[in-house]
Amino acid sequence: MRTFFDTNVLVYLFDADAPTKQTQARKLLAREADAGRATLSTQVLQEFFVTVTRKLAVPLAVVEAERVVRRLADLSVVQIDPQLILAAIATSVRSSISFRDALIVRSAQQSGAEILYTEDLQNGRKFDGLEIVDPFRES
């Protein structure tokens, strides 16, 4: 079973302003990566780099952020291509979600993931067999 990580979950790995989420994100990624299930996309890598170098209260240095992106790129990575973009447009319209979220959903589906870890969509929502899981949601 593959799992797909949205950008927001990975950003918490370096967000010192959210220590509880930081710990949870680190444990989750370590578990899924060690099991060979962790997947992401080129979109996630791009968004991650921009966010951790520009939007955190204490941004990462570009050199450090690049090092992290290189490590994340060792995971299973879905390449964004024109067909995926067109599929995401259709999903966005059909499901009434943002294009960005639809591209994440379609990338996760293309990877064969059964779970998409994200804070951006409704926990428990399903998209053709892909379940949205907010890993920070209180049980």
C-alpha cells in the first residue's frame, strides 16, 4: 500500500512553531519511508522548497532546503505531466476542489496510493479509493 504526502505535512518537519505537529510529521514520514510506502510528486517538492525557504517564521537556508529536497526525491516521486494536469482540471471541476488540491489527488491516485496525508482536504473524504487522512486530527 502506497501513501502520498502533501506539501503541508512535509513542511511541518521544519516548523519549529508547531512542535507537536513537527514530531508527528517526523514519525509518520519515518514510518512510511522505512516501509517503502511514502510517495510524493514534483509539485510537492517545488512547493516544499518555496515554503521552507520563504514562508516559515525561521526559514531554512537554501543550501539546507536543497539537501532536504534531494533526500525527499529519493522517495517514490510522481512526475507532473500534461495528462496529469488535464486530469486534475477535470477533478477540480467535478469535485469542487482547488486545482492545486486536485493535482495532489490525481498524483496520489497515479502513484497507486490508498492514503493521502494532508490538512487541506476533508478528513475521511474519498476520491475513487483514495482516502484523505489528516495526520494531525485529534482522534
